[in-house]
Amino acid sequence: GQLSLTKCVVLVDRGINPRNFRAVLREIKRNFDPHYDFIMIPKVPLDTLDFTSFKMNLGSKMIIDATSKSEVEKSEISKEPDVEQIRKILLKANPTIRDFNTYENTLLVFQVEKNGRETIEKLVSQKELSSFKIIAAVSEDVDVFNQEKTIWGIFTRFDAERDIVFTEQKLMGISTVYSGVMGIDATWKQGYPEPLKMDENIIKKVDEKWAKIFRS
């Protein structure tokens, strides 16, 4: 079914509302250790409309296990760096970073003009940012202060196998083991189709007629 085409699956405990993005992030903060709780599944069927892998119907998926484990494994909720400290770290890594936002001391997302991948690789190794579980780079058209647009901007613009890095990743036998902060390069890449933009005249007409058509 449609679940087989899902790019990212996050597992949480019973009682956690999976539709509450912030609640899910809090569970990732408490319970996610990529060494044990991250699974990458490369080269599998993908939604036809997902263009991120550059190959129709073929891409990669990832699973994050944010369910409760033993008390020993559970992460403590640590204090995130202050806004100005984060800003200095980001701009030092890449002066073309435009703005940033944080969600639940778990996700740090920033807008960047260019070199998203290189910037992510630098930031996941920054000790001052190690309180975050995920650092994501998005393009300038994504409003990082709007939760829905942030979710859309991240999860529609990366291929898990190609665009995810960790603070450390190494081979143990034939298996890759990950540790530290997860970085996601969700910037717009060469070869992606241009984002659709609604004609301003159409927007104006819809706004004018909206109240008449959908009266409360």
C-alpha cells in the first residue's frame, strides 16, 4: 500500500500523538540514539512524484525508533545554546545562511543560499550544537518559522541515502554504524524541477471569492 512509498517512518510510544510534530520531536530527543535506533533502506521503490533521488520510482527510506528504552539509554533533555551563540556558529560555517529556527531543542533548521551539504557536514561536528538531534539545511524559499512549511521543506527535498550525514559514521563488518547529530541537506538541488508558483492574479481572485464560496 501507500506505506511502502513512505520516505521516513518515526516510531513513538503508545499515547504519543503522531500528528503532533513537537511531541514527536520531544520523543526523538529523549529516546533516539542513531547507533541503535536508525535504519537506512537504500534503493527501494519510491513514490513516482518524489523527484529527490533523480531516478523515477527508486530511492531510499529511513526509520527512526523514538520509542522508550531502558532508563540507561534515555537521553536527558539538555539546554540548547542561546540564539546569538547559534547565529555566530552558523555564520562562521557559512556566511550565506539567512535565518534559522529551533524546535523543541531537537531540530535546528536554517535557510542557506548555497553549499548546504558542506555546511551540514561542518555543523554536525560542532560540539556547541551537540544538544540537537537533527540539523537541517533548507533553501531560502522555506519559512523556518512556519511549522508546516518547515516540515514540507525538509521532507520533500532530500534523499535519505545521499543527503543524510552524522557526526560519525563507520563500518562494522558490512553494517554502517551512526552516532552523534543527524544532518539533513534538504536544500534545492540542481536537477530538481522548479517549485510551482501560483499566478498572482489567480491568488487575488481566489482570495476575493473564498469567503463567498466557503461561508462559515
